[in-house]
Amino acid sequence: MKIKVLLLLISISFMSNAFAKTDENMTNTTMIQTDSLLRHTVFFKFKEGTTAEQIKKVEDTFSALPSKIEQIKGYEWGLNNSPEGLNKGFTHAFFLTFESEEDRAIYLPHPDHKAFGAVLTPFLDDVFVVDYWTKP
């Protein structure tokens, strides 16, 4: 019985080594990038008194970014409709998808993203951002 357990452990060890990454320069981020996507999530809370037209301009300007910034690989947005009442005044959710942290690094200071910020800022009460790697 002890021999069977020992053989099983040795087999598992060999199998683990066979599938292990051998590139010592590979980082965890690089490994994640090969099988998942980077999500950039942004939530807006608008100032009291912001009109529907002003909010529409913000929505339209943000929605135009994927056609202007090629690093954005996916885009979707929507309005909060949770019945739980836990949104703390955040009404708009935007999800952008990037293939790498490098793509996000190009997006953040991009002139079109900065121009969007200039449209948004006068009406913004608060913003909440979370970035994460998707899990396959």
C-alpha cells in the first residue's frame, strides 16, 4: 500500500513538472493575460441638478471612445436597476475590456479619454473604478 501511495505521489510530481511554465521571466500578469481579459469598470454618480441632456452627452461621449481608441476590445454600459437600494447614488456602469495592462496604459492618458473627462467632470459627483482580470 505504501508503495502505491509513493508511486502516485511521484507520478503527480512528474505530471506537475511537465505542465509547469519554464520561462523564468514570465510574470503572474503575463500568465493571466494568456487566458483572461482585463476589465476596467467605471461607475458614475452625477451631481444633483444634472439634466438628462447633460447625462446623455456624457453617455454618448463615453460610448464613442471604442471607435476612437483601438486598445478597447469590448465595451458595454447600462443604468442601475437593482431593487436592493445599495448603489449609493451610482447610476451608470461602464465596462471596458482590454487584452493587456499595456493596452489599458495606452487608454488612460489617451487624448480622447482625456477629452471625455473634460465633458464628464462638470457633472460628476463621484466615480468608482475597479479593474480586474476575468477568471476563465
